[in-house]
Amino acid sequence: MRILRAKDYDDMSRKAANIIAAQVQLKPDCVLGLATGSTPIGTYKNLVAAYEAGDLDFSEVKSYNLDEYRGLPGDHDQSYRYFMNVNLFDHVNIDKANTHVPDGLMEDYEAACAEYDAAVAAAGHQDLQLLGIGNNGHIGFNEPCDSFIKGTHCVDLTESTIQANSRLFDSIDDVPRQAYTMGIGTIMGAKMILVIANGDAKAQAVHDMCYGPVVPSCPASILQLHPNVVVVADEAALALCPAE
Ligand code: PGA
């Protein structure tokens, strides 16, 4: 794992966007694995600015998002499809037909999750997978549990995640209790993984991801086994990591 230290959120966002921009410039028809949450918003803003400056062309890019709340339609303002449209897709020249987010309303979800994995594989896997990390060490919605789950699947969200995400809903009762997420195997299939983290609430999770044992109780720790991971984190998120 390579750890790039950022001064603050803006610095993290710029550094992360530069890495994604380089990927798009070097391989215009690349496959991006994309993430939602508060952390990547600044990264996407920088990508939009680079597009507007004429430095990026998304016309051949394909994207696969990590996760989606079960039961939310794509036009719900807390769905991750909506988030992606508002924060990135509506502002760049990506073909929406090439953007993929698990369907929160899928009926036969086991078949649909298997199809999602098959589509990622058929696209050649993610050239670059962007990840945030949960306070509890989750990646995507792979929550701490007893085993690493390989493929895209339906998960029960933990109380800690429901609590963390309730800030975006009118009330905690409105937060969906389940979600669909790429599995650990789907994520690990990416050729390169870019993890972004900021703020002291992430410090323990970032430490455990980089230096803890590889255990499913900290799903992000599996990234230690991937050959090409870059972590871009600010000083607060790196507070418990050795200063190398
Ligand atoms: P956040 O979420 O960016 O909103 O902190 C990260 C995550 O849960 O993966």
C-alpha cells in the first residue's frame, strides 16, 4: 500500500482527482469503479473542473458503482444513482448508458447481483476502483462480519452505518436497513484501488486498514493483500498511523 499524505480535505480531493484524471487520460475507455458518500464529493468537483477546462474526456469511460440502498429508486434524492448524477455524471460527457449503479429496486436480487458481477468482469474489471472507508472499516457496504463475502450481495447495515448515514435523511427511521454492495472479490478484482479518507472519525479505520490484521471484522484490511493500492488521506485520518 502506498500512503499519500494530504494536508486537508481539499488537498486530498485534488490529489485523488489527479490520479483518476491520469487514468482517464492514459486510457480513455477505462472502467472506473466509483463511490458515494461525503468523502468523494470534492474529488468529483475537481474532475468536473478538469472536464470543464478541457483536460478530460469521459465519452468512452464506463463506470460501475459500489453500492445502492435496497428499496430506493434511482430518482430518490438519497439514492446513490441520484448522488452520482448530481455530483458527477450530469456535469461531464459520460454516456449515462455506460454508467452502472446497482438497482435498489431489483426483484430477483441474487440473479441481479450475479449479473452485476458478470458485467464488471465482461467489461474487463475496474482499471481504477475509488473507495471511501466507513468509520467501522467497511468498504462499499461490506460491513464488519465473520467472513469476507466475494460477490455483489444484499447486506444488513450495522447500527454504526445507519447512525453515520442518518445525517443525510430527515430521520434515522428513514435510513434503509439494507443495501446492495459489490463484494470483496468484486472490489479486489480492480487493477488499482484508490482509497480516500479524511477526518479524525476515520483514524482508527485507516490504521486498521493499513496496519491491522487482515480480518473480516475490518473489511478494508483485505486491501493489504492487493498489489496496487494507493491511500490518499489527510493528517487527521492518518493520526494513528506511523509517520513514515
Ligand atoms: P463517507 O462514507 O464518505 O460519507 O464518510 C464513506 C463510506 O462509508 O464508505
